[in-house]
Amino acid sequence: MRRGFNVHRVGASFVLASSLLATAASAADPCPPHPASTAPEDLTTARKHMAAGVAFMQDPEGARCEEAYPQFAKAYELSGSLNALQNMAICAAKLELDGEAIACFERYLERKGADIAAEDKQQVENDLRGLKAAIAHVTFSSDLPGVTIQDTRTPRRGPEVRNTYKLGSTKLRLGVHPGDHSFVAQAKGHPDQKWTIELKSGDKLSKEFLFDVGKPVTAEGFTESDAGRRRAALSYTSEPATNHGLPASFWVAGSLTLAAATGWAVTGALALKRGSEYEATNTLSNAVAGVDLAREHDDVKALNLSADVLMGVTLAGAVTTVVLGLTSSSVEPSSSAHLTLLPVWTERAVGASLVGQF
């Protein structure tokens, strides 16, 4: 890559091309097309832009490529000057617009043909080889037209390099410098979307920024079928579970009934056992031995009461579950409920605990 700037001054000749010789750039070509024709007044304006670009490049404090690039681009647009085109390529390379630099250098060599000096040709070919060896390609797309993409590359040394691109209604293929990139997509009325990635030489990646997921896209360049494809691809995130046509309340009531029935069975069995043990120990000899019969009696009463309560809950839950099941045909399916029945036991009671997520 060249270390200095071989910037052509305003006095360089302008190359004019007729409409038969003009070459239009394709949609994927980042280099502006050669003008089909030029007018005398356009040449005057082009010389002014060329002079401004040269002045920016020869600034005593350092070349100002960012300001010079659009001046050279305008001069080329108005006149077709190949010197302006070469200066555009130099600026693009310095700004790390590698894809544009390659396209402009190649067009310069093509249109210059045998008129290019050997030394200049060698320099341009060296620049091209270096750019092509290092370039990484990223293709951007979005479900909205007119998205702005800001690219920030953080080098190991030196300041950050920032470039801004406009994504129209079609895909945008960029040739960028390898390294750590942060791409921020901006669309009016939507939160920014950020994509951070380390690009390596030779990478060919794609990135789609989705702002209106699930909405029909009708902007120029997009079709309803494309929108339907995106909705289908993302539908799994929004479709509610049907639970086989039964509402979540049915499964909740049934699970609570099961939990209550389990607790009733376990507590009832424990109450019968503790009652039998109380009757066996309710003798004078055991009372003298220091057995706390009052506490034993209270425990038996508590277990019997718990068993009665759980029995009532079980019966009520069973009735509720049956009613919900019979009326489920008129209820819209709701989101799925995840329920877990866990056993619980303590020194004086045994039961079950229901854990649910709705």
C-alpha cells in the first residue's frame, strides 16, 4: 500500500467519454459510474471540486481524506476525470472503504489502458493486491428501507475508524478492513441494533437487522411473501401452547385436587396410626413413666383436623375440575402451565407442595 499521496492537481487533463464509451456501474458496484456526457459548465464546476480535494489532501497538518473524498467524487461525476477517479481510490483506501477503493482502482486501470505510465501502473497494481488480500465482505439487509449503518473499527493502535453507510431497499454488500468492528443499525422510531464482530481477511458474512418482526413489509424492494417468510421463521416465539384444547385453569384445578388428595391420604393414614398409638399408651403405668399424654392427644387431634380439611379441599377440587373440563369447549386455549408436585414431610405432618409456572 502506498505510503504517500500521488494526488493529481487541478491542472491535470480531464478525460471525456461519449455515451457509447460510458460504462454504467451495476447495483453491486460501489464505484460511481463514468458519466455518459459532459457539458462545458460541468467542467468548470468539476475543476473547482478537484482543486478543493487537492487542497484537503495537501493540508499542512495532514491529509484530510474524509473531506477530500466527496470533492473528488463530485469532480469525477461531472467530468469523468480519471485523475479524480484515482484520487477517489486513494482516499477510499485511507478511509478503509476497501470495497470502494478496489472498484475505483480497477476502473481506473481499465479506462486508462495503455495511456498509464509504467510506474503509476505498478503502484496501482500493488495497492490492489494489498487491498484484495486483506478485505472482508459483509452483506447487510433489513426489513425496513433506509436503515443507516454506522461502522466503528477499533485498531490495536491509533484512533477508531468510523464510516457510515445507507441501506436502501435492497441488500448492501460492503468490503471492509479486517479487525474488530461494531456495526450499529439505526431506523427512525426504533431502538438501535448493534452487532459486534471480529472480521478476518477473506470473511464473507451476512447480517440481517430486523426492526418490525411479524409486520408486513411493503416498501420498494420487499414483497409480502418475504414478510411472510420472516413471520414463519419466527412464529415459534409467539404461538401459545394449546394444552390439547383444555384451559390452564383446568390443569391447575386438577393438579391442586391431586395434591390435596395425596395430602389427605397420607395425613389420614398418619392420623389413624397416631390414634392407635395414643390409645395403647393411655394407661396409668405409662402416665407414671412420664409420657406426655396431653401432647400426644393434641397431635392426634391436629392430624385428624388436617385430614378433614384436605378431604374437603379434595372434594371441592374434584367438582371444580369436572366443571372446567365440561365447559372447556367454550374457552379459548391459553398459555401452557408448568406444574410440579413435591412431597413435604415434617416431624408431625406429611403432605405435598405444588409449584407452578404460568
